[in-house]
Amino acid sequence: MTVIWTHKAETSFNGIIEYLLDLWTVEVTTNFVDVVEHTIDLIVEHPEMFKISEYDKQSREAFITKHTTMFYRITENQIEIEYFWGNFVNPTKIKNLLK
């Protein structure tokens, strides 16, 4: 399966990276990127391993860290990374961000 990132996914991921670099260390940032890459690799191997989102039944929620969840959806031949969500943000906004 191929993996594609939506514009929202790229924007939200880059925002997290900028935040981590501004307030934490390069090591923390690198560890976050490594966890995201590892999670995506697992999803490619086992697309349905994470729970269906309560906000959009076409999406799944991959727990990245206690602070971040990655939303993705499965199509016939690809994994679409939809968005990275800060877990401490008001969850009612998620529905507007997912398709």
C-alpha cells in the first residue's frame, strides 16, 4: 500500500515539529518523527490495527504520544494520513478537520 498525506496532515505535522523545535530539543523532535514513521510502517502492514474514529467512521485514530493522535483512512490501495491532532485541544473541532 502506498501512503499519501493530505495538506492538512502536512500542515499539522509541520506545526508540531515547529513547536517541538521551539520549546524542546532536537532529540525530542527526532524521537517524535521516528514514532510517526514507525506507526505509519505498522499501519501499512496492518491497516486496521487502530480503532475507528468516533468522529468520522471512515477514519481511524492512531495514538502517537499522549499529546498527539494521527487520523488516517484506508482506501483500496492506499493509506491517507489526514491530520495530526493535539489531544488537549477541544475535540469538537475534529469533525471539521476530517473529510
